[in-house]
Amino acid sequence: MCFIARFRNRDGSELDIEMALREALANAILHGNQQDSRKCVHVVCRCTTDGEVSITVQDEGQGFDADLIADPTTLENRLLTQGRGIYLMKTLMDEVRFEQRGAIVFMRKASNARPGAGRQKG
């Protein structure tokens, strides 16, 4: 998060990014790797000079079908104590997609630079 903060204006969106990343990591460890300490979770983070952030989290699990994940906002699911991670990621980030049957999650937060910021004159 310190790396990301170097590229973004402080506007509160860094908290959204951190929460989405925490959810992706928790899902990778708990659900993807089944808490197997022999398995790894790989994280790649890229930031552009204007503040766009791309994060990829990959686990060593078998993946899942994202279309089968229950919607936590429906009446029958609101009181459940789990099942909100993917919903949070999608709500907090500008783009979320799953690859390799969900073993890879890609998240992107758009630039929050002011117009003209980050451009070099010359």
C-alpha cells in the first residue's frame, strides 16, 4: 500500500484498494489454497504515474465459477457471515475479472490524477 500511495492522490480511494486487496488475498488463502501452507499466493501490482493501479492475485487452487457465487445483497443472503468478498472487490474497484476459473483475480482502479497531472512539459 505504501508503493501504491506514492502514485495516487490521497482521496480515500487508497482505502478501497486496500480493502479489495485484503479480500482477494483472503479468498486466495482460504478458498483457493484451502489454507495449505505449502501453497503460495502471488501478487503483482502495477501503478502508472497518473495513479492507475492494477493488481493481480493468483493462488494455486482449482478455481471456481464466479457466476455461481450468491449475491450477498439479496434478502436471503443479507444475514450470512460470509460471501461478501467478491461483492466488495467489484464495488470498490473499477474493474474486476477472474481468469483461469477464478484462480487469478485481476483488479484495476482508475487514475485519480487531477487533469494535467503527471504530464511532462517540454
